[in-house]
Amino acid sequence: MNVLTDPHARLVIGHRGNPAHAPENTLESFAQAVSLGVDALELDVRLTRDRVPVVIHDPTLARTTNRSAAVADLMLDEIRRADAGAWFSPDSGASFPYRGRGLTVPTFAEVLAAFPRMPLLIEVKVPEAALPIGAAIAGANAADRCVVASMQGSAVAPLRPSFRTGASAGEVARLLGLIVRGRVATTLPYDALCIPPWYYGLPLPVGALARAARPAGVVTHVWTIDDAATAKRLWREGVQGIVTNDPAPILEARVELRF
């Protein structure tokens, strides 16, 4: 079974790796998270101008690299020249320990190859990346360790039913509607709820959503949780995965709960 869809699992998932301590969505950040003992990695995927899936959250390179162009406007070889460690600072700008150390924006295929047994929770940032992501997963024989999610329904629909997918924002809203009407969902078109505790300033009833999804065999992963007490509460409420920027204290919190 894919651990990311195991209803009995209590997972710690590295959000973009270990970004509290290393540049997000880089091989270095992912490697640190794996060395800490996370159960899975979460990452974001966009598409280059030459239609290569690359692992980066923002639509531009500006926040995380020394370049500022849009990802969709650049060829892969141009993106590779960006310094993905340029702006990471653990001390509010006093130092930049990863600047100039050769960190790059990785391709999705490189992440699949670098961590061949690690489960991956994949956020599709643009719908046009869906099919190239699916092709990369299939090419790496990695379907049994991946869940592909997006808030956009058009980004996950092309991947169903071939791959395990997360619920879109519209599907989460429909599940909320069932809860309000006191109805139970016994079948759902997705495998996981990948949700935040707050959405556009409004609180989501995470525990109620997790309980409503469970009869349909759907698991719940919550992002982004860096507080140990909150992680413990969510696990007690029936959430499976805690997606965190700082895995080490969340891993310690799980040990304290003695699952």
C-alpha cells in the first residue's frame, strides 16, 4: 500500500523538504528531510518553456533564486543556471550559507531518481504540468509511491484514474456541503484531502473533513504545521499526515504520542 493513502498511518511529511534549515524544493532540502526520518516529501511542480516539469513553488524565480524571470518563460538550461540557494537565510539576512554552493532548481525526474523509495506528495501548480508529471511518474515506475494533488480540478482530472490524486478546492467545498447537510460520502473521486487549517482567512473544520472522508477510504494530510502541539491535536482528530517546514520537532511529537 502507498503509505500516503494508508488510513492507519501517522505521517510526517517534509514540506518542500526541510525548508526551516535549507533552501526549499532543492535536492539538499529533500536529502536533509530524508535523513531526519520523514515518511514522505511534499514538493511543487511547474513546467518550463520546453515543457520539462521542474520543482519550484512560485511562478517566478525571484523569491528563491538569483534570477527573476517566470518559470514558464525559461528553457530548462536557463533555469539550471539560477542559484537556488541565493536567498535562503537562517538568521533573517545576516548570512546566506547556501549561496554559491551549486544548488539548482531540480527537475521532477531528478527528484524521482534521487529518492527512489521515498513517497512523494506532489502539488501540481499549473494544469499544463499534469500530463508531463504523469509521464515522469510512469517512466520511473513510481505510481505506487506518489499522490498528485492540486487546488485546481483541471490539474488533477487528467491523472484520474491512473494515479492516486488529492481533492481539488471545489471537491473540498462539496465535501463540506455534505457535512452541513448531515450526509455521508461512501465514495469519492480522490484518494486524499490535502488541506490547510485556514483557507483565504477562513478556518477549515479539518477534523470534521477527515471524519467525513474516512468512510470513502480517503485520507487527510494537513499543511503547513510547524507546531508540535497542533500536530498532536490533528493526529488525535484523525488526520493521517502532518506536512511541515520543520520535520525534526514534529517527528519528536509523534514519538511522544506513542502511535
